[in-house]
Amino acid sequence: IEFIRSYYYNKMELIRFSSSLGKYVGFTEFGVKNAERLNKDTSDLAAMNAQKGTYCLNNIGIWFSNI
């Protein structure tokens, strides 16, 4: 299971957090600069990594039971 949060502007992905990498990745010049800034904030990284446990793992049983 992987938690991914992507940020888009004008249908272009700027930045993405991936729980498998445990950090933000930028896809544009603006996104790369912001990814570097966000990756320095250890409390934000910890909160985003915790989303995998609180959101994904909590709801996976609900999603698969409906299939």
C-alpha cells in the first residue's frame, strides 16, 4: 500500500508526496524548489508518512470488501 498526495496547477503535476519514498518529489522547476523546502520540515514528513497508517490501512478493508 502506498499513500500518494499530488499537487496540480493547470492540469500539470507540480509536486508529489510518496510514502514509499518518504519524501516530496518535484516535477517542475517550481515543484523541485518546494519539494526541497518541504523535505527539510521533518514534522511535515512525519505527518505525511502517518497518513499511510491512518488513511490507507484504516480504509483498505472497506475498499476491498466492496469489490
